[in-house]
Amino acid sequence: MSKKKREIPHYNIPIIETHCHLDYLKKEPLDELLERCEAVGIERIITIAVSPENLKTVRDLTEQYSNIYGTQGVHPHDAEKFTRDTEDEIKECQSQKKILAVGEIGLDYYYEHAPKKLQREVFEKQLQIAADTDKPVVIHSRDADEDTQSILSNFSSILKRRGVIHSFTAGIDLANYCLEEGFCLGFNGICTFNKAENVRDIIAHAPIEQILLETDAPYLTPVPFRGEENAPYFLPFIAEKVAEVKEISVEAVLEQTYKNSINTFFSA
């Protein structure tokens, strides 16, 4: 007999989804998804741009729904699509009230869908946009710890607002550097996976004041719904795992990560 899945818990504490891709979700109509999010306490959702093709889609979602916010940026997978026009578009849109950050930007040497040198160049150009517009950044880093740290160190003095290293799976050296520099680390359903002890070790190590909750939906669905399409309303399961690892209450995790989300994205 299959084990019955848990109901999604509701802790009566507001939650901010700091990283998902609403335009990629297919399981249910967006209005229904947002109702389910509200039912478990999701107050605001940040949907993340990743390519020139979905920059406007993200902006449109922020205009259509009062509780949806967005970012503008090009993921390292699509670095070859980054043009001067794209650069100008990302920069110009940072003035829009509901565009909160430059992202998702960074380096991915695991898949290496674009040449490493080009990834670094595009990452640097978008960090410069963040510096010029006084916006935080949403950074993707996979199998690129040394180059991520090296590039960020070059921008340390001009990047006034930090941001987050999202879906953090890197090593302790990059974690320590980013924490010392004032970045937050974002954790999602990976932390619930059986073989993700390395991620849980970083959660245990990081101050709760520098942790953000995210889903990266539709990817990385947490246990006990792994195998299904992910959605922001699964965030309580991630909060529970963070609480378990840090040996504090779920309520304490939710209250502090809410403050962290406000400070990172919504405070000028």
C-alpha cells in the first residue's frame, strides 16, 4: 500500500516565495495555483526571468497580479542569446516598481550550455547593471565556485545591494565568502532529498538571518511530493526541513526568513 502524502501545512505566518518560474508551470491554471498559495500563507511570489524570451512575460505577470513580483536577467544557459538590446532591456526595466532584482544570472559549468568565457562575460555585464541601478542580484552557481567568488569579489565595492545565491549546493568556501559579503543563501526542495547532506550541512552552518526560502518551481519538488511538478505552495515543507536541521521551530524559521526576504528584495 502506498504511503499517503501529507497535507500541506499552514502555520499562519506569511511566506514570501523568493524564486520560482510561474510561466513554466503547467499543472494547473495560474489563478487556481495562486488560490492554493494563499491558503497556505504565501503572501508574495517572485517569479524569475531567465532568457530574452521571457523577460516581458515576467513583467506582464507582475502587472496582472498584485502579489506577483519579478526579476530581469539572463541565465548562464542562455548566455549566447545575450545581446546589447537584451542588456538595455534588462537595465531599463529595473526602474519598474515590481521588478526587484537582476537575475537569474551567474555561471553553470555542470551543463555548460554556453562557453565558460562567455558565461563569465555575461555574468559581469549583468552584475554591472545591478551596480548601476542599485538592485540586488539573484545568482545561479553550479560547479563554478572559484569563478563565482572571483567575479563577485571584483564587484564587491560597487554592488551596494547584495541579493542571494539561489538553490545553494556549492561548497563551504563559497558559502563562507558569500555570507561574509552579506549575501543570503537560498534553499529549496533539494534540502529534503535523501542524498543532499551537503546542502543540509550548509543550512546548519549558515545564520538563519541569511537564509531565504524558495521552490525553483516547477523544478526540485520537495519530499513528500517529489516526482510531481513543483509549486510555491510547497514552501512549508522546505521551512520544516530548515527548522529540523537548525533545531529551531518552524515558526522561527518562517518569521526570520520573511524578514530576510523583505530586507533583500523589498527594502530600498
